[in-house]
Amino acid sequence: MNPCPVCGADDATPHGPYRGRHPAFADLRRASCRACGLVYADPMPGAEALHGFNASYYDSAHGVASQPESPAVRHYHSGINRIRLDHVLDYCARAGVEPGSVLEVGPGHGLFAHHLLEAFPDTRYWAVESDVSCLPDLERMGVRVAADPADLPAEARDLDLAVASHVLEHVADPRALVSGLLGRLRPGGVLFIEVPCRDHEHKELDEPHLLFFDKPARGRLLSDAGAREIELSYHGRRLSELTSPAARAATVLRKVVRRLGAGALLPADARPGVFRDEGGAEEWRVIERFKAHRTWDEPAWWLRALARAPSGD
């Protein structure tokens, strides 16, 4: 077993075969770290293979050249990002931070950026995105895009907010990513990271994820990097639901969205605040059943982390 990519401990046990189809993920297995609880791919795919996969991520991972265009899928992704942004802004308000400058790693087609820039149109927004199919959408929003962190301009530093949503589970070196994001923030700036929680337990495939987190490993990663005021929370459907035989099929989004047109359209005052405008009505009808707006004490579909960069004192 290779050392744990989060805590560096050389104390891992086999955790079963790695279930993948793409050549980039061939001949892997899963390992479990005794020290921090992280489950991870072992050995990690080579840098060249990962780069090739991520350069056309949507095609490699989902078999499409871009994000699916069905209304239900668009409503789902837009609604989830409304909820993420609301979660982030609540923490920022408590921290006394306004997102005047933002860096997002792996924004995809930019739905989080879209909602943030609607609320804060004067925000300076940078992004690192390797999938070239996403670039036109990002550039139309005014997001300044680089293919690699090394290509970011000098002014993309001392930022208020850094975001990595559903990115960390794809990387072979999570410590480098977290340290790099914290290093881009101003003292006291806010870092938001969201990943699936232990999704190897309820998915048919492990691919394209390399790291499978729960709170202990996530907290260890952030604290070792120097982050402070760390908040970890579970959201979405609980794993106790997802791992039941009846629930397994419902975890695959494409199987669910085919049936999303039948939900009731609730009046505005019955929907959460971020969905009370006209555009949020259909989004709420789609995503309510995924419980993305719910926070739980027990492990659930998504694990969110918010933290602040060191103050520099």
C-alpha cells in the first residue's frame, strides 16, 4: 500500500478492487488509511493519464461533449449551486467577508459563478478549468480562465474566496490543492470545498474519483494545511438511505431526472428563500427530492467544508 495522500501515514489496509472502466483507472485497488479513515485509489493514476482524462472531462466521464442540455438536468445543477452559494454566503457573512474576488477550481460550465455574479456583479472572478468544452460559457460570464494554476495572473492573489466543488476527490495530491488554494487567499479569506461522502459505498463505479472522504480525513487535511474556523457538514440524502437496496438505483442522476416532471410546483412562500424568485420554482421542484437543502448529523450524500486562511499573526 502507498502512503495515505491526506495524512501521509504508511498504515493502510486493502479495501477491495477499484471499479473503473476508463484506461486511466486500470489496475487500481482501493486502500483504507487506519490513521485518518480516508479511502483512496492505490496506486494513483499517472499524471499524464489523469491530464488526458480531465482535458475532456465531460466526454471521458459522462460520454457527452458538454453538460447535458435537458431542462431537468439544467434545473438540477442550477438549483444545487444556488444552495451551495447560500451556504457559502452564510459563512462569509459570519466571518465578515464579502466575495469581491474569487478563485474557483473546476467550475465546469460555471453555474456557481453564474449565481454568485448575479448577486455580486462587480466581483473579480478567476477560474482554473482543464476541460476546454466549458470555456465558452465561463468566458461569456466574464470569468477569467486558466487551464492550470501556474497560468493564473499575478493579481489572482489575496482573494476573498476560493471554491473547489467536486474537484478534490479527483486529484492525486489533495494536500497540494488545499495548500495552493489557501495560499491564494488573503489572511482570513474563506475556502469552500465540497465532495461526495463515501460514495464508493453506494455507487456502481468508483471512477472517476480517487479519494473517498468522511469528516475525519477532511478535517485532518484542512487543519494540517493551516486552515482555521473549520466547519464540516453533511447534506443531501443520508447514506443510510442510499445504501439500502431500494435506494441504490435512485443514486444515478440520469435515471432519476427522467421522472422529474411530475412534482408539484409549490407557491413561493412554501419554498426556501433562495428559490422564491420565478426562476427558482422549477429548480426547487427538481432538487427537493435530493434533500440538498437538508443538513444532517449523520453521513450524507455531500460533505461540505468551510474554513478560513491563516490570519498571518
